[in-house]
Amino acid sequence: LRAMVDREFPGRILLAEANQWPEDVVAYFGDDDECHMAFHFPVMPRLYLSLKRRDATSLIDIIDRTPPIPPNAQWGIFLRNHDELTLEMVTEDERAYLYEQYAPDPQMKKNLGIRRRLAPLLDGDRRRIELLNGLLLSLPGSPIIYYGDEIGMGDEYRLEDRDGVRTPMQWDATPGVGFSAADPADFYLPVVMAPGYTPAEVNVAAQRGEAGSLLRRMHDLLALRRNHPVFGTGTFEAVAAQAPEAFTFLRTSADEQVLVIANMSDQHIETTLGMANTAAFTSVRGDRRIAQGVASLAPYEFDWLLAER
């Protein structure tokens, strides 16, 4: 199948959707001659777990546990997709905790997961939405963003099966939300009408014209990431931090090195980093430098700092 795709459909990829531990999924890459990419399912729930626990230990552990993959292969990482937020790749205790924290209404549960979109999962908190997206763009792998999450779309979790996270894209505030000229009553799925997430409140057209919107912030982050290929291909190394709420790591390639710092809590923190040359790093998002190895972060803040050559 791979040989046929390479021969007849150059430039296309085969992406494996195997909800398994990373050491089991690597078989789908073959010897660089089977799937080009595979979803890294265990990363996703640990992002939400780390956020609630204010500690990224479980996330670091699963990345460290991930075996090497062929040089032309890549992981696909994501925050949400068109199914439930699957909780198969966690322990029973972790699953119970995630249900308690993110699915207070039993109707939010589906199979072994939670059928909610990113913004409602995070209570519409822009700081947490931007933090998880920032980590998505920073961690090893290629980030996959689900339609609507770039504008903070809501859901209708009481719909059947996974339909609550598959509602029409909210392009504008017109009755058909820019999705269709048909009568909305005839849509296969209804438009989201949950308070705070209606098309009048959340849509692409409005956010394109708003300088501080989530959509514009996502555009800016994606543009920054494109300027630093190390995020796509560099190695990952966790950096020790005095504060457990701080998630800090290095992405390194032959051409550049970026230090990622993130505050997983709702409190301002100052933390000493376990590396000697922090003064050599300068933020690509502002003018931040880390003086004397001490990083200061606002609640849910993250930053990318580039090493001097």
C-alpha cells in the first residue's frame, strides 16, 4: 500500500490511527516503508492531566518512554479530534480523576472518554487554551488542530454519539453561519447554541478583525513555529525546575536550540531552572531573558526562548 501511494500519489501521507502505547505503535512505521505518520495517543490525556495536577511528570514520562522512529517518519500530536477525548491510554485512577475534573455531567462521557471540545473542557479560559496550544506546537511531533478549536468553538454534548463535537464550522454570525445557504433547520447537525459559544459570540469573521482574538493569536504562534524547524525535528530534553508547576524542556537540532517554559498553574511562580546557561536564551515572543537561572511566569503563561548561536 505504501509503495502504491508513493508511486501514484506523491506528496500524500499514510497516517496510522492506532490507540496504543508508543512502543506498540512504532511497528506501523515499518522500516520507513509503511506509515509516514502515527498519532501519539498517550500524549493527549496527559496534557489535561498535567494541567489539573499542575505537574507535567506523567507527560515527560510518556515522551521519555517513546522509542525512536525512522528518520522520515513523524508522530502526530493533538489536543482534540472528531471523536471523544479518549482515556484508554491512562491508568484506571487517572481515568477516574480526568472524568471527575473534566466531565461533571455523566452525559459528557462516551465509551472510555469525554465528548467535549477543547474550549468547553477548559471552561473557555483563554489562558489555558493558549497554554495547551502552545505546548501542542512545542512538543515532539507534528501538531494537528481540529477545526473550530482555533476560534474556541463550543459543543453540544447531549447530541447522539460524537455528534456534539462535529457541528457546523462557525464562519460568521449569519443564520447559516457561513457554512451553508440551506435553512439551518435542515442541517444534518445543529449549530452550537450553548451560552458563550453561539455563532454570534464565536465566529471566524469577527476574530479575523480582532487583534487580540484567539484566531489571530493562533496565526501568530503558527508563524513563529514555522520559523523554527527544531520544533518539528529536534530532540526533547526535560529541564529540572524548582517549582513542580513549571514544565520546562529543550528542543535541540543541529541548527538551533529552543527552551520552552510553561506554568501549569493558576498562580504566579518564580522558579530556578536546572541549567547553567539560561542567560544565552532570548524569547522569540518578546524581550524575556532568564536572569541568574530564575524564570518568572504569570498564571498559565508559556514562552519560547532561542539560544544564541
